[in-house]
Amino acid sequence: MLLCGIINELDQGNTANARHCNVAYFFCQATDSRINNAAAVLRGLIYLLIEQQPSVLSHVRKEYDRAGENLFKDANTWVALSKIFTNILQDSSLRTTYLVID
């Protein structure tokens, strides 16, 4: 519950018309093996960042165009998502971004 309050505080001031910062979060669940691993965390954070700032989609698109959807399904998923996530965070157009992972 504490993290939910922190996320709400970080996201205050962002409206549908004007986002001043990005707030991306991920809550792992020990009982669900699909969402309690590092690749799932990165996938979720990337999704939320794209939803809030669509211009960063180009980083995903570049890798997808190069390798296709298998890039996100095989053993190299972690490496591919890590590269995409790093490129997004290094994007000069990215607004101030807060990441919360539980």
C-alpha cells in the first residue's frame, strides 16, 4: 500500500493534457511465474513508458524490425529488453522518469 501512495504522489500533477514526468511501476507476484522474473519487469516498465511517452516506441520498433517477434520470446529476451530499456532511458527526449519496482 505504501508504494501505491508513493506512485500516486509522483504522478500528481500529470493530467491527460500535460504530463510533466513519467511514472512507471511494476509489482511482482510470487504466486504467478509469468510476472515474477526480470524479463516481465522490463516488459512492464517499457510498456508503461511507451504508453506515457509514445515517442520512445521507436527503440522497440528498431529491434523488432531487425529480429521480429521471436526476439521477445526466446532465450535472448532479457538481453533484448535490457538493450531497449537502456536505449529508452538514454533518449534525450525522455521526460523525467520515476521507476518503482516491488
